[in-house]
Amino acid sequence: AQSVTQLDSHVSVSEGTPVLLRCNYSSSYSPSLFWYVQHPNKGLQLLLKYTTGATLVKGINGFEAEFKKSETSFHLTKPSAHMSDAAEYFCAVSDSGNTPLVFGKGTRLSVIA
Amino acid sequence: DTGVSQDPRHKITKRGQNVTFRCDPISEHNRLYWYRQTLGQGPEFLTYFQNEAQLEKSRLLSDRFSAERPKGSFSTLEIQRTEQGDSAMYLCASSFQQVKTGELFFGEGSRLTVL
């Protein structure tokens, strides 16, 4: 069965410093991996996704993630945090095209001025 | 606005009452999903439809829960005899094609509070 572990429930960074949100997955197949962001009282928005091909994927708002099969990881990074990045971030996995997404518990990102 | 819409956005009810949530997906999307999100947790899968067919139901979906998508367009999620443990945000999402190549588009959710 597929699963996702987000290693940090809360990450706090200063504005302008790098962001690292960690995600490990478990999957019996070649997984598809996703990062979503949720701002307060808003719906989940896709940041980026990995399905096949290039293992470094770029998303919106300067975020990127690297699929590392050997480490079963899909960590989310951004070179320089902005105040508007403060939100809840969710990593998700799908085993195949016919299995619904399984989400991690989320990482709350705080950005300090 | 052509995104996923959910109604009502917030519902407060007393234990034992029935509640119904509605989801209108993006019009060309043939897949519709229901998730539940409680405080401090990620979304948990409940069920999904492809067109009008309900393809999978989670064990979280007890017999008090029922979902329909009668004409392959909007969907309803009904909870009968609500319990305090049902208090959560109920999220709807839609997609056009298989998840592996496409993203899920989420609505803003329907928050249920059971007193």
C-alpha cells in the first residue's frame, strides 16, 4: 500500500532564506508524487508533480522538488522564502493512474520577517 | 468562476441530525473525489466517481455515509445520524484523466461542526 511521511510537522524560516520540506514515500509501483499548498480558508493548490521523466521538477512560485528513487524521497525546496509562502504543505502519492492520492499529514511553514 | 465549488461552506448541526454536502466539479472533468480533513491531518480519501459510477470507497466511509453522482456531473455526500467525530472539513476534487498524468483540482471545502 502506498503511504507518505512528512518528516516535519512545522518548519520555521526567516524571509529570504532557503526552504526545505521533507517527504518520504512508500509505493509498490512507479509512483506519481505531488506537492500541494493550502492557505488558510482556501482549497489545496498543486505546486508541482512528478510522473515520469526528469527527476527534478519545477513548480509555481519558485518551488522545486527532486524525485530520488533510491532514497524514496521527494523533498520540496525553494531558494528564498517569501512571507506569502507561509501555509500548510502536503505531499501526496499515487501508485498508478487508478489509485486516488494518498496525502501526508502536512508541514506548516512559517516565515519570519 | 469555473473551479470546483462546494456548498455549504460551513454547516453546524446537532448530533443525530442528517447533513448533505454538494460538490460541482469543473464541467469537463469526469472524475470526482471526496476527502475528509481533520485538524492537523492531511486529507483522507473517502470515495471517488468516474462519471456516475462509484469506483472505490474507503473503510472510513461507514454505512452512515453515502455519496452519489447521479448524472455524472455534481455529487452529494450525505451523513446520517451525525456524530461528534464527523466534525471535519469535507473536500471535493475533480480531474479529467488518470491521476498519474493529471492533477486534482480541489474546492474550498465544506466544514462540518457537530455539537
